[in-house]
Amino acid sequence: MAQTRQTIQNFYTQAQTKDFARDNLFRVLNISFGEGTTISFDEDDLVYAKTATLPGKDITSTTVPYMGLDFNVPGVVKYTGSGDYKITFRCDESYDLRNRFLQVIKWYCVLIGQQL
């Protein structure tokens, strides 16, 4: 009979090493909220985000004449659908991710001078 090492620690080690390929699950390494606020995660934090649609990117090109030739130069970039898209995060049982989000919310409330 084959000897297998199937412990929960071994599973998580393999999950981190191989990082499962899925079309709707993304490994999160950091989250930037602007204003110089970024949450960074290390290799022990298994933070994943699940989303259905990501914003699109449309680049308009502008024709510019130069020495008798027309060149297409990239112009304005618009991110379609960036106003409203949903991201679902998977949280661990100790709610570490939730606590980090709450820290950022508290920091932001202090910044703008409002009570939480």
C-alpha cells in the first residue's frame, strides 16, 4: 500500500506552491486603497478573491500626420465597467482579512475626521 502524506499543512503547502489554476479565483498579494494605504499579504496569508467580471479597457487611437505619413498614436484610455463591479473575498476562520479592512476604514475615518 502506498504511503501518502495527506495532512492539512501539506495541502496548504502544495496549494501555495502550485497555486491552483481557476478562471474565477485570484491570489491577492496586496490591496491599495489610495492615499498611501496598502494592505500587503505574505506567503502565509492565503487570500483569494473571486470575481465574475473585470473592467474592460478601451484605447482610442488618433491619426497624426508626420512627414507625409499618417501614424496611429494611442490616445485616451477608458476603463469600461469600472464604476460598478463586485469582488468577493474569501475570509479565513479567524477573520484576519476582515480585521485588516476594518483597520483601513478606521484610518480613513480618522483622516476625514468622522466617527466610525
